[in-house]
Amino acid sequence: MRRLGQFLDGFSACFSRRPQREAASRYLDGLLNDSERKSMQAMHGRLSDPGQYQPLQQHFITDSLWDAARVWTQLRAAVPVRAGILAIDDTGFPKQGTDSVGVQRQYCGALGKVGNCQMAVSSALIADGRTWPLAFDLYVSTSWTDDADRRALVGTACANGENDFECAA
């Protein structure tokens, strides 16, 4: 955990304001704790220093006022090796509703069938017995990007048809 903390400290400059850094720390605590449920509400309830739910959900996750590209750039710069196997994979996120960005009926490996889900594409470098994440982007089909009304319903961050994962956050 100490080494992980030292590694993560290198990302503090990616968050220009102290509240962003604190929210990032709380969010990572929630992801790394022993809870089986990783939804925002479940994570928030299990944090030892939860702060307020609304700023964490709304200002760190939903509106994403921080620059995700800066975090990915820092992560790629931290990868200690530059040779290995490039793995590209799709990941399905089953969804009950239809309002999350990119949700549509499509094949979802997590379900093992066609169902309502979001799809993301990730890339990672596999080298020296380790896996280094390089990118993670939400797939947003033309049924979303060509529908201005649908995009407007999910917020201004995606209203211009951006095709990246932070749209879904």
C-alpha cells in the first residue's frame, strides 16, 4: 500500500484544486476498499473519511471538472517499459435504463448475450509480468452522437458529441 500511495502521489498535479485532490483520494479509497459494491452511493457509505456525497458525486464524477486526459498522460509517462504486448479489449457495463451515455442493446460479454449496456475499449501494455493500463474510452455509437436531443438529456459535457469515457462519468 505504501508503494501504491507513492505512485498515486505522482498524480496530484493532475488536479489543480485541493477539493479535486481530496475527492480523487476518497474515490480511490472507495474503489480499493473491500466492498463488493462499487457504486458511488455504496462506496461513499464505506469510506472512513467520506466528506459530503454531493461534491464527490456531482463535482468529481458527474461533471468531471478535472482533465482526465492529463491523468492518462501522467499514467502513460509513468509506465517504466516501452516494449511488450499491446492488449486491446472491450468491456461491457450492463445497464438497466437507457439514459447513460452510449447505452443501447448490443452484445455484452459480461451478460453473455445481447442486452442493454455501455461498451468501452481499453488498451494495456503487458510486459515483465505486469499490466500497465494505457487508455480507456467509452464507445458512443452514431445513435447517440447523431441525436442532439438525447445528448442534451445527459448534460452539456456530452452535448457536443464527444466520444470519450469522461462523458459517461
